[in-house]
Amino acid sequence: MGMLEGEWACVEGGSVLICCFFSCFHGFSTATSFCFLIAAMGVKVLWSFGLACLDIHALRLNKDLHNHIVLSLLVIGDWVTAILSLAAACSSAGVMVVFTKDTGICRLETTLSCHTFQISVALAFVAWFLLAVSSYVMFWLLASI
């Protein structure tokens, strides 16, 4: 239970920063992968908020969440959001490689905040790593029941 709250705090902080970084700067909608990253992090925020509400509800009513069906749903949701986050982070990183190395758009287009986009992509990979660890632990928790 404590790990889920820690994951929620770390991942959601990174996800909110990613959304703020992208949406506040000019040029974030130039590539579909950046919009996909914002959408994936938004789904992750909603999923984690739902898990936090479920945890709070279980704590208030002294309910045990170690039910096979509930844990199966949580594992599936964690794996789906982890794969979605990884896909979004990889596609955004690919676009950043094209922008910075292949075409040089970042040097030519001074209105793009390429450094901020790179920070956002790095935060997306950090958020995915924390989510992958949580998904792995949830999987083994399910296997132990």
C-alpha cells in the first residue's frame, strides 16, 4: 500500500511536469508523438488517481485488497499504462533525435523549446521506470496469492 502512494507521488509529479512543460511552450503540437505523450501521461494520472482513491477507500473501511480479481485488474491496468507510457516516451525521444540530430530544426527554429522537450522526454522515461517497477511488484503480489 505504501509503495502505491510513493509511486503515485513520484510518477504523478513527473507526469504533471511533462504535461506542463509541453503545453506551456510553443511548438509542442508540431509532432504527434508529443501530443501522444501528453495523452499517455494524462491517462497515467487518471489511473493513479483512481488507485489512490481505491487505497483511501480501503483504508477507511479496513478492507483487504488482496483479492485475486481486484489484483488481476490492477496488474492489467498497470501493465497497460506502463506499455502506453513506454511507447509515448520512445516515440517522443525519436522525434527529439530527428529534431536535434537529423534535421537540425532545433538550431533553425528558435521558437521551439527543444531543451525543455528533452527534459520532458527524460522525465517520461523516469516515470515509465517507476511504473515498470510498480507493475513488476504488483505482478509478484498477484502471483503470491
